[in-house]
Amino acid sequence: MLPTYERLNDPKKPLFRIAFAKLAVIAVSLPLGAFCFCVVWSLLFDFVRSTFTHCDVANYLPSVSAAIGNYEPQKTVWRLAIILHMPFRLAVAKMYLEYYREHIRRNRRMFGILACTLNVIEDFALFSLSLWTSADNYEIHRNSFVVFIACSECYMLISYLLNRNARKVAMLPHEEKSLRYKRNLFFTNVLAFGLAGYCFMRHNARCETGGKYLDRCGLSACFNYGSICFTVYTFFALFEYVVVLTNMGFHMTSCWDFYALSVVCDSRRGLYLSHL
């Protein structure tokens, strides 16, 4: 009896199969882990430099740009994480294109294509602002950040509205859960971005130290905790963190959108979704 064998180039055999939830976790955990590392490392070992501003007022948190792009090893860790997670993010964008074609009504599918296009542009803008930091090339970093924020906000809004108003069939429980998180994360992201912008402009315009203007505006922009007074720029950095984390959280909702699905790649169909 001759031994049986299987052709190595069998087009029906998948090159790989991975649960989509695992793919989504990988795609988000790389930048999330790098972001947390950069902030903590900056606070522990580069506190004075990373929290310094041109106003030279007390500040207790580094901005996102200072934490990820101005010093080593934070800069290298962040860049490496962004480079490694890019293929996963692009694969997820392609999966969403197939998802919208299957679940969204035909007369709304152009919005699905627009959402996926914005998602891809957002990914490359993130890649660009990570490679060219504000210290390396401020113009490229600034323009990339503007594109990233604009595409991110538009993508989140369109994605939420498509899933709420344009589906062909009723949502399953895990899809309803995803929609609720999308809504909450989107509104939190927009609010945090608006507050971060306000704090940034106010800091640059007034260079206020904590407690100086409490009676004038009737609201405390400085919270005293023991001997620490958190100034406007500290709140700017804090709201920046919320923007970053809610953006990551929004993309993480794909775990529920693609519940019980796996990503398969074979030589005949390429990359596609399949039930586990």
C-alpha cells in the first residue's frame, strides 16, 4: 500500500485560519500596549522634559506627542507597534467592506465603501504622524494629525449610522451590544476632543498657573489634591488620552460585529470571512 499524501498547492486548503476576535485583539493591543508604555516611561524617566511647555507652568502629564514621539525608547516602541499592527488594521478594513456588502441595504452601500475608505486613510495618517513626529517634522505631523482626526470622526459616525439605520436584517444581541458601545465611544471621543482643543487653546493664550483665575470664571480649571494643582495643560493631555483610548475602543467593537467568524486566506479566494 502506497502512503496517501496531500498536495501542498491544493487551492482548497486554507493558507491560514484565525478567529476574528483574536485578529482584532492583536490589531488593538499593539498600539494600546505601546501607548501605555510610552506614557508610563515618560512619567517615570522623562518627567521634566516630557511635561515642559513654552509657558513654563506646572504640568503633570505629557501630551500624546511628547510621550510617543520626542524621546527614546518611547519613539521606537511606538513606531514599531504602529508598523506591526498596520497589516492587521488594513485586513480589518477589508473585512468591513465585505461585511457592509452583506449586511447593508443596496442603496446605502456607497456609504459602506466611504466608511472603509476613511478607515484606510485614517490608518495611513496614523502611520504618517507616528513616523514624522512633531520634533522631526512639525508640518507633516500636524497635517497627518488633522487628516487622522477628520477621517476618524467621520468613519465612526458613518459606521454607527450604517449599523443603526441601514441594515437589511435585524441585529443579533452581540451586534446590538457593539452598536451601543459604538455610540458611547463616539460621543465620548467627540466630547474629549472638543475639551482637549479648548484646553490647548486656553493654555497657549493665557499660560495660566493653577488657581489664578478661579474667581473670574466661577469654575475651577485647577483641582487641588494635597499640594498638587492640575493646570489646564494637564487636562489637555488627559483629554488627549481619552481621545486615543476611545478611538481604539471603537475599533475593538469589531469583535462583536464579526462574532463567531474567522478570517481565512487561501490561494483561490484570497482573504475572506468564514463561520467558525
